[in-house]
Amino acid sequence: MRVTVVGCAGSFPGPDSPASCYLIEHDGFHLLLDLGNGALGALQRHIRLDQIDAVVLSHLHADHCLDLCGLYVAQRYHPEGPRSPIPVWGPRGTPARMARAYDLPEHPGMSGQFDFPVLESGEHVIGPFTVTAARVNHPVEAYGVRVAAGGQAVVYSGDTGESEALIALARDADVALFEASCLEARPAPDVHLTARQAAEHARAAGVGTLVLTHLVAWNDPAATLAEARAAFGGELLLASSGLTLDIG
């Protein structure tokens, strides 16, 4: 598998990165985990938009889903004609949420451009991937996801506070993309992880490589890295737009 960080800024796009979006590739299949605001432009540095095979939305906050509106335009109004619908896996209510975001009537909404299978806890087969979703700790319906293929596994936390479900989901994964929105000096009220908490979750799960992501612009990256390093002894990276990891 190849993992590319398209966007890793937390809550809103930062000066160097769009909001959340991760491209997972295997056997010619292109899967997106989230499509937050600003990500659609940066994504085109890596693949054409007509190469997107499926999208998984961890939850429906704007910084994780809003650029589906731009992809809707590309799907519907391409000069070569409308494209085939792309499967967009998301929590219940995704079709209505995205219709509202683009000021469309709920019916048909974006149903001509996307199919909307429901993302829920459990296993889903998406192309060559086995995608396992687990409900995590956030104020809205939100999922961590494990993407496995070819004997490798990547786990993405989405947005979460401390979560035993995330630890179980990430058990022995090759790569963990864990949010580190906060620092211990300014922790969120159990809706986001601090860098230390992200590292503790990764250590408890026995992951190989921890990539700290969902990085908020006002945090010092060096402080984020140092806080996590104190709690995790494996390979540790800060996410950045364009970072690519080949696994296996």
C-alpha cells in the first residue's frame, strides 16, 4: 500500500496544508479517507479526479467532508459529460448533509454523482481493501477506520478524544494516522487527542509507525513532536501535505 497525506491541518486549512484528506493506493485502486476543505486542489498533484474510486468520510464536520462539494461539480459538469457515480461511504445522514452544503434539494441532492453506502461499525469491502470502522469519541457520529490489504494495515483515527475502541482498531497496524490536535497545556474537553494521548494510544496498540496529524495552526510542531516522543518509542513522524509512505 501507498499512503499519501493530501491534507493534515486540524479544524481549518493551515498555511501549508489543506484540511484532512489521505490517499490510500493498492493494486491501482484509489481510496480517499476524508475530503476536507481545501483538499481537492492539493489532491490533483497526486491523481486526476477521474481516478478516485471511493471516498470514506470519518464524520461530517466541514474540515473532513466539505470538498465533496467541489468534487460534485467536477463529476456533474465535466466537459466530457457526467462521470459515473463514486461510492462515498459516510455516517447516516451524509446525503442530506452534503445536499445542504451545496444548497441543493435533499432529493435528488448529489445522488446522480455519488452513491452513498452507510459507514457503520464493522467490516466493509471497498475495492481491494478491507475497511473496518469503529465508533470513536467525538460529539457527532464519528469513526476511526482501519484499511487493510496485502498483509498491511493503516489506521486513521478521524477526530476523537481518548478511545479504547481506537486502540483495539489499531492493534499491530503498520501505520497509525492519529490526530494530535492539542497539547497538554491546552487539552480539548475529551473531543480531541493531545500529542501525548495519541502516542499513548499508538503504544498501547503496538503500531509500527505513528504519524501525528490534524495539526492545528497555532500549535508549535516541535512541541507536538516532543510531547509524543516522550510516550512513544517507535518511528514517529509529523504529517505534512505531500508526505508519502510506502508500506510493505
